[in-house]
Amino acid sequence: MSIDTNPNADSKPSRYLQGNYAPVFEELDEADLEVIGHIPEALTGAYLRNGPNQQFTPLGRYHVFDGDGMIHAVSLDGGRARYHNRFVESRGLLAERRAGHALYGGLSEFTFPDQAVIDEGGMMKNTANTNVIRHAGRILALMEGAPPTELSTELDTLGEYNFDGQLAGAMTAHPKWDPETGELLFFGYSPFPPYLRFHVADASGRLIRNVDVTLPRSVMMHDFTVTRDHVVFFDLPAVFDFDAMMHGGTSITWQPQHGSRIGVLPRDASQDDVTWFELDPFFVFHFLNSWDDGDTIVIDGCRAPRMPVAFGDEVLTAAAHPTLHRWTVNLKLGSVTESQLDDRPGDFPRVNHHRSGLANQYGYVAAGPWTVDDVQFKSVIKYDLQAGTSQIHHYGGGGEHIECGEAVFAPDPAGTAEDDGWLINFVTDRATEISELVIVDARDVEGDAVARILMPQRVPTGFHGNWMPDQQY
């Protein structure tokens, strides 16, 4: 496959279609990959990572969130590795393939498709490009503006999944798994009332709770947090404007006059029962974790002073990079305190998922230069949140051309400590266009990688993924 040459495309290609953002088109399946070092025998399973991979030249301005989903999977077994990548074949992408060119605009310049296209592929393309999870035996590719897309174990697209007709609307790309109950907790937001819905699926995958939550306006809500007893929503002033989008305008605008709010919902609530706490404006894409501590809720996440990406005609004049922060919500006093835990730019925070919603000692955050024009993660920082210390692993020495993604924690099945396990990450040398899957011992992040697995092709800059133990392809 190759990208087309639509004459209506911008004469200046988007920076999000160049360098390591540039898409790849070959769908490969290659085993016995070259390994430098030694893959731990305990790592039996597959690492799946999702990301935008635009197949056709965009109709107009391209945003990094627009690209067609592509899953990059590396299966590990007995110290050997296999690579497999596939497009997420949405109805919209299949319609474009039949047409031979792009049919949908994006977040920076939405184009209302013809009715025939809507009938075939939907009004908006469900790119399913942001995350990929496994729950109750189903592999689901996610993007926050649509229902999940189910994939087979060989990454074939099976179609949109709506929990047997029980899910109305979209599903966040950042659901939370409860290690104590096996439940999957998630939400969906919409440009139309109700602007927010909260959902719970039990360990078998059955949707057991749906709660409409009242918001004053439709906002981009990328992530949320959960604890053993509470669900926490962040109502931040990144406002969704459906009317403007439908007329080719900016889909999301930063409106700090609305301020920010933290909302706490009891986890067992069957109706809207949120307590809101008002704060000065800020923005968060991703949260590390949260937990209950008596009458307080502790929340760690990567806070920026404003939304750090632009849409449409908006131009950022200064970098608005996120840094690790903590919010402590006192339910008894009705107050929130906020503290900065680090001043280094970072995002894509991860935790040992067996501590999700529970107090955790360790967290892992991608770090590196963050400017108006580009973000280049080069390292992973391991935080000891109890001791207030940190350690850092510089992939490839952190050189000028090195780029990494999100470091996913893969627990050691024989481990007993919270950090018993490994950090798995795609790392690319932009100069050589060689990508590797790098495995670092989470107990010794400052040490050398224990294994570097050479990929058979460049793995473009992407978003989120997960380690799926015992999953084979």
C-alpha cells in the first residue's frame, strides 16, 4: 500500500506525516527477530501498541489524532520474538479504500461526507487509533469518539463492539481495570447531552452500570481516574464545538474562563451524584493513578497550564508541557490541594496495573524535550512516590535522534514487590529509521536494557498499548 496523491491536499505536508510520524504501509508477520541481549523467560505473551497511521493523503489540514489505527504487536515466548502489524479496518477506511482516496476530514478541518459515504462508513471515521486493551477475552482497539473496535487474536478487524447493544455512545480510550474485582470502568463523552456517561463492565464483559453525568458543556475528557470507592472526572476547559466543526472550523477550543473542576462520584452510584470542586484552569491528558486515603482521594497525573496541542487555526506561541502533579481531594472539608512533583516535562504515565485504583509506590513517565513544534520522548523516569526520589533510563543514551514511546509495565509472574517486572517500549533512531522493542528491568532502570529486539520495519510514533500475558499470535 502507498499513500495517494490527492491534489486537494495541502502543498505543505503536515509535520505529523513526516519523520517518525510518517505512516508505514506494509503489514508484516515475521518471526525469530534478532535479539540483542536476552528476553526474560517469564515474559510470555504479547505487547500490543496502537497509533495513528494515515493511509491516504488528507482532504485538508491533518492533526496527529486523525490517522487510521494501526496495531503493532510483538509476541514473546521462550526467549523468541515475532512481529505482526495490521491496520484497524474501520468501515470508514474500507470506504476510502474502495474510493481510492480520503473521504473524511479531521479534527483540524472536518469535512462533512456525502450521504453515500455516511451510509457506508459513518458520519465520522472510527479510527480506533489510540489504545488497545484486552478484557474478558476480547481485544478492543479504542478511540474516544466512538465505540470500541473488536480485533481477532490475529489482529483482524471484527467490527465495532457495543457490549451486546448495552453501550450507547462512545467509549474512552483510557478505561480502568480493577485488579480486585476484574471490572472494567470507563466513560464516554459526546457533543450532545448527556455530555458524559459512566459505565462499568463486570469481569465477564457484561455491562452492568450506566450513569449519565451532568456537565454544563461538552468538553474533551481524555482520561479519568478510579479508586476502590470513587470515580473522579476532570471537567477542564477544552470545549468541543460541534457546530464549528461541521462548518470546517476548529473542533476544540481552549476556554479558560470556564475554569477547571474535579468531580467525585461514588463508584456504586446508579444515578448522577457527583460532588464538584472548583479550580483554576489547567489541562491533563493522562493520569498515573489514584487511591482512597481515609477522607481524602490522592490523584497523580501530568498537568499542563493549558491544552498542549492546537486544533484548526489556533497556533501555540509557547510550549505548554505537562509535568507530574498531585491533587489531594478532602471529601470531609470540601477542599483540593495541588502540588507539583517534578519540573521535568513528561507524559504517558503508567503504573503496575495490579495497583490501579490502589495506593502505589512507583510510577513511570515518558520524558524528553517538549517544544511548540515537537515532542520527543527519549527517557523513562521511575518515580518512588513514597520516598520522593526518581531514577531515569535514557534509551540509546538519550541521543539527539533517539525517540521512545510509552513504557508499559509487564509484571514478573514470580515477583512479590510492586516493581518486580519489566518496562517495554518501542524506541526508534530517527537517523537510521531502525526501531527496536526495548526491555528494561523495572528494578534497575538506570542499568542497561536486558533485551533489544530489532523490528523488521520502522514503528512510527504512536500512542498507547498494553502487555497481554500469555497472549500469542
